[in-house]
Amino acid sequence: MDVAVHGRTAAVTLTGEFDLSNCATLRDALTDALLSPDTRKVVIDMAGVAFVDSTTLSALVEAYRIAQAQGKAVAITTASPRADRILRMTGLLDLFTEQPDTRSVI
């Protein structure tokens, strides 16, 4: 996972598998980015995600709730086919702004 700040946008790039073993790190990164007074938008790039479990989905929902409470935006870009399928099946993709790639949002 990598977090890069571009102006008032934080780009969180996820790669590999996200499950109970590393979900706390993801949750902390998203929360920190959303609670930063300098950030107005968080972009989650899921192109490199091979696997997500329910704890990851929970972290994404929590990020959405924090964003709503803070008046900020969260976007998901380029979700891998596996991640995209899970996000669509659970209806979570409907919560987030979906963008074709990270560059288009920054």
C-alpha cells in the first residue's frame, strides 16, 4: 500500500491481498487521509488488488462514512477484476465515485 498526496487529494494505491492480517493498516491510512485538514478527496486505486475479504469491505464502508461526516469525497479507481466483482456484488461500488484511473481524479 502506498499513500501519496497531490495537492488536496490523497491517492491510496493498494496492491496484493487485503484481509484481516493487514486491514488495520488500510483502515488507519484511509482514516488519516480523510481526517487530514489538508485533504478534500481520497482516491483508492485498487488496480493491483488480488483479494479482499469482509474486513477490507468494512474498512471501505468506514472510509465512506468518515468522508460523509467530514464533507469529503472518496473515489475508487481502476479496481482489478476480482475487486470490482466483489464491490459490485456487495453494492459497495454504488457508495463511491468510480473513476477510470487515478490521474483523471488528481
